[in-house]
Amino acid sequence: MFDSLDDAINFGKQRENDGGLPFFRWESIENKKTEEFEDVAWVMIINKGDSKTIIEREKRPEDEKRWPDHWKAFVEGSEVPLDGIPLEDFPAMSPADIANCHRYHIRTVEDLANYPDGQLKNISGRGTSLKKKAAKFIEYRKGPDVDELKNRIEELEKLVGDNIKSVSKRATGNGVSKSRNTRGKQQSRRKSSPTVSKDSSKASE
């Protein structure tokens, strides 16, 4: 498959750098020189779109540049900025499920959908089921039906907004004309009785 060992190594590095999602952790490793155990940073890298390809190794200096936000959050013990749908917005998750996922730095639906099958047992007994539901939820959120619904909602909101402006203008008298006489009073619909002049009454006598 490969012409040389270097080609195989380079291929592995390319796969590792292709959409990798890192999970840093501390490991207790024995120092062969001092024969003492030391805390060493390790990383588990999951390739997005291929959750079966998992790379676990000791952290390298270049990892800090590749994933600066993840590394900074790991060192400071803070949360990594979310990139995806928060687990709290996933209806299938219970508070216990969310807490279990957070223990393993799974904080978005995308993280859960890409989590390795072999590691799901660490989450809970519902790990496999939740992963499948997460994948379906992402597919649903990206579906054309949702986009069409969002566009329709935006159109309706614009239409309602235009109607509110129109009603507001009518309430303030803008663009509204009323039938009025020259004196500015509204014309009466009652018909007045015909007047008879004095000259015409005398003529009839």
C-alpha cells in the first residue's frame, strides 16, 4: 500500500490532523530514569466523521498550537468554548446523562455523536442509545424541512411587523382621509327639509 515507512507515517499524520477532536487528560507515567511516577498530559484524538479511528498518545508541543482553546481550558480547568449544539438543548438528555457526559468533556451533541463506540460504556448504560439519537438529531437539525420552516417563520415575522406598522400609522391619522365639509366638520347624513320663501307663499294666496 505504501512505498516506504515514511509514506505510511505521513499518511497517519494526515489522518490525525484531519478534523481531529482532542480530549486532554492527565496520566500517571513512570519515569524510567528516576523510577518515580509523574503526571503526564495525554490526548485522545477522535477524527470527526470516523469515530472508529482513535489516536491516544502523549501530548506533543504542537498540540498546544493546533488546539489552543482546548489546551488552555484543560490547563486552567475551565470549559472549552462550545462549537455545536449544547447537550442542554438535546431533548433526549436527562440531567444525569449531561453530568456523565461532562465528566468526559462531552459538551455538545456533535461531541456525543462522534464519541468512540468503545468508550461509550464510560458515559452510562445509555451511551450507545444516546449516540444514535444524537446522530439523528444532528441530521434532523440540518434537514431541508427545518431550513424551510425557519424561512417561513422569518417571512411571517416580517409580515406581522409590516402589519403592525400599518396599524400604527392608521391610529395616528397618517394616510387616513375623512369626508368633511369646508368648515372642517363631518358632514351630516340627515336630509334637511326644503325651505319655502315668503314671496312664493304670498303668490299662492
